Amino acid sequence: MSYNEPPPPPPPGYGAAPQPPYGGQPASNSGKAIASMVTGLIGLITLCCGLFVVASITALILGIIARKEIRASNGALKGDGMALTGIITGVIGLLLFIVSIALVASGVIDTNLDYSTS
């Protein structure tokens, strides 16, 4: 071999990126965790309407179920933070609902929308 000749090509597979083992799929987000976060945020945004109670309860239930599924998946699912966000926003929505019921019952908030001046 002389110094003027290019080196021989590398053997097949040399220098290639290592292949992940079979079944090594990346973790995907839990759909229930995403739904929990979205319904929890909807529950807080629609605080002035009656819809926030249903959304808050849904967020709380979906968040609890999603966290259980994520823990049981051994890394196949991710989204624990989104599920936790749904749980927290669901609890806040339910607490605000209880406070608003107490304020209406005590008369602090007047639900009589009669604004006539006569």
C-alpha cells in the first residue's frame, strides 16, 4: 500500500448510529393527562358560567386516572405534570364553586338581576 492511494472503505455498519433495541418505542403522552389539563383550564376560564363545575370534576377524575396509568406503564406513557395540573385546577375550580355557593347563600352575592329604578 502506498501513501497515494485512498484508504479502503469501512466495513458495513461501521460508524452508523446505534439502532435502538426492538420494541424501544419512545414514550407518548397520555391522552387522559392532556384531557385533564385542558378541562381543568376550561373550568377556570369559564368560572363565571355554570360549566366550570362539570369541567372541574372531569379534570379531577381524569387526572387521577391518568396518573395511575402513567405510573403503571413503566415509562411507556408520560404526562404526569399535565395530569397533576388537571388535578390542581380541578380542585381549585371545586373550591371556588363551594365559596360561590356560600356567598350566594349568605346573601353577599345578589342573584336577583332586577335592576329597575322605578
